[in-house]
Amino acid sequence: MAIERTLSMIKPDAVAAGNAGAILQHFEDNGLRVVACRKTQLTQAQAEAFYAVHAGRPFYGELVEFMTEGPIFAQVLEGENAVKAHRDVMGATNPKDAADGTIRKLYAESIGRNACHGSDSAENAAIEIAFFFAASDLL
Ligand code: GDP
């Protein structure tokens, strides 16, 4: 298996609930090393751009509103097969379908307010990492 990097976000619901530290620990406990991390609040334009692939979906407006309501943590995680490993640690999009012990099972409120984001492919990971970080930030 290859060592990969992926872009992870802790969404505003989980940051507001004080779960960011526990979620970062969860990543490290599952073999995902934090190579960059920053707390920021997305502007409407940034959230629209980040989720542009979902423009036109019925939940797009709600998603942009949610993602701008408070601070998020963005982090780059590194490990073996990190894109899939991180998505496995996050669990299914809808917490009702998420496996026991996953972040979304533990911390998500609903399919929309679901605690975390993870890149879905190595190609998108590279684009999403560049959205938040310069190469010199990746340590
Ligand atoms: P992910 O890769 O598991 O995050 O899921 P998707 O790429 O399908 O969706 C992106 C994000 O849009 C999800 O993480 C949710 O925050 C939101 N989302 C997806 N489906 C729905 C939905 O049916 N309703 C609402 N309100 N939000 C949704």
C-alpha cells in the first residue's frame, strides 16, 4: 500500500460542540499522522467553491450555510492508503448508517450536520489540500 495524503475537515457542528480535539486524537489513534492543521471560518464564496461539485443539488444552499456558521478545522492527514483509511474512520455520510466507533456515529447529528469531511479520491485530495495549504505548510 502507498503512503498517501488526504484533506480532512472537522465541520462547524463538531468544533462548536468541543469535539475537535477528540476527533484529531481519533485520527492519530487510527494511524493517520497530522501533517498540517488550521482553524478557520469559511466565507460563503469559499464554501460554495469547495462544494461546487454539489451545486444544483437540493441540499447545496443548506450545506453552504452550515459550513459557514462557525469555525472549522482543516487538516492534512498522511498514512497508508490515507484517502480510504480516513473515509473508513469517518463512517457513512448519514450517521444513521455509520458503523459503530466511527466519527460520524460518535459525533454527527444528521446527514447534513455530520461532523467531518474527507476527500473521496487522491486526485480530489490534491485539489482540496491546495485549497487550504501551501506546500511549505505540510510538515
Ligand atoms: P461525504 O463525501 O460523505 O461527505 O458525502 P457527499 O459528498 O455525498 O456530500 C457532501 C456533504 O453534503 C455531506 O457530508 C453532507 O454534509 C452534505 N449532504 C449530503 N447529502 C445531504 C442531504 O441529503 N441533506 C443535507 N442536508 N446535506 C447533505
